[in-house]
Amino acid sequence: MKTLNISDDKGVRQILIDHGKVNAIDTQMLLDLNEAFIAAANNEEVKGILLTGRPNCFSAGLDVAHLATIGVDGCKEFWRQYLMLLQHMVRYPKPFVCAITGYAPAGATIFALCADYRVMGQGPKHKIGMHEFRMSMQIPELLCDIYAYHAGKRQAWENIQQARLLSSDEALAEGLINESVPVDEVLERANKHMALVQKVYAPAFIKTKRYLRRELLSIVDRDIDAMIEEIAADWSDPFVQQGLQMFAASLKKS
């Protein structure tokens, strides 16, 4: 695939995001990730998914410059693919572990929160959280709900108001991740947890996962068409468009 490196080892399918300098999320990456999760779900030989990024680079979140240039129809397609991916991630029945190897704000944070278990690398630039308010950007409803499911509604709203990005240790303290480790140990620890859950009889794991993630499943079990129209309307706001264009222009200069 154009944006992913996929490999299999002892039933574990590693999906490594490898797309440009900072692994920013654009439409092509979403198409590839949707295809990868569907293929893994339909392959009986795949016993679990390990999602990761390059060392010190998980994903910088949404590719704002991409969104600033694709128009309304392109925006709708982007968000259709993004929301569908969240559904595929949350509905994936087998073990799903996320190895957060670096910076992972906003849209990348939500990817991680769809996993069953999260291991995050320590580092001054390794942050997760929702910082959209720094650009006065609307956070779509489904993303808000997934974030609040993990952080709690009160804490989620407090963090969002402050556009707060958390270090791995802070994220661990708030329950957003399961382990905070040196970055060179992230994959090792993620694989160790995967090996642990793979020892569980698969039907027992799948059924128990469904029971304990019932609320999260209900969050994504919705018709996304209305959500897409609302997101497109929010992003078409002249103030938002001006901000996106200014941001895209600043990236070109840099």
C-alpha cells in the first residue's frame, strides 16, 4: 500500500504507518487503513493487529494542508473514510494493540483510543490529546465521544478547552494509555502484550471484548451520513476556511 508497510509474524499483522515526513492523515492513508483493517478482519490466519508508526513518528494527526485544498466534496470523502475507519477499528473483534512511537495528537490520538491496549514512548515531543481549539477548529461528534469514553466527559472537556497535549506519563495517569516506556521499548512491550492476549482462547477473548466494549461499540454504531454533512458544514465556515488556508500557506513557507 502507498502509505503503510504491512507484515505478518506468528499470526500478528503489523500495520506500520509510513507516509511522508510526519505521517499526516490524508485521504489516501485512510483508504489504505480501511482496506488493511477489513482484510485483517476477514483473514482467519490473522490473530491480531499491531498498529504503529516509524520510530519517533506515529502520526502528526490530520493533514490540514490536504484538507485545505480538496474542496467540499473532497472533505466529505475524507471524513467518510475517517469515520468508517473508526468503525472498523472499534469493531475489530480480535486483539488490537497500538504502539505509539512518537507524536500523536488529535486525529492520531483517536486512532490509538480505538485499540484494546496502548503502549506509548516517552519523549519531550511525544504527545497525545485534542488540541483543535488552538486553531478554533470544531472536533467532530464521534471523535468527541471516543475521547470522552476514555478520559471521562468532565476531564475530556477540560482538556479540550485547554487544547492540552499530554506526555506519555500524563496520559498514563489519566488512563488514556496502558504503558509509558522508553521509545526504543515500545514495540517490544506492545508485542509482549499481544503475546499475552494471544494465549487466551480466541472465542473467549472475542466475546468478552464485545461485552466490555459495548458502550464504545454503541458510540460508533451510528449512521455516519448525517455526521459527514455536519462536519462539511462546519469546515465550510468562512472563518474556518480562512484559518485552514493560512495554515497551509505557513507550511509552504516553512
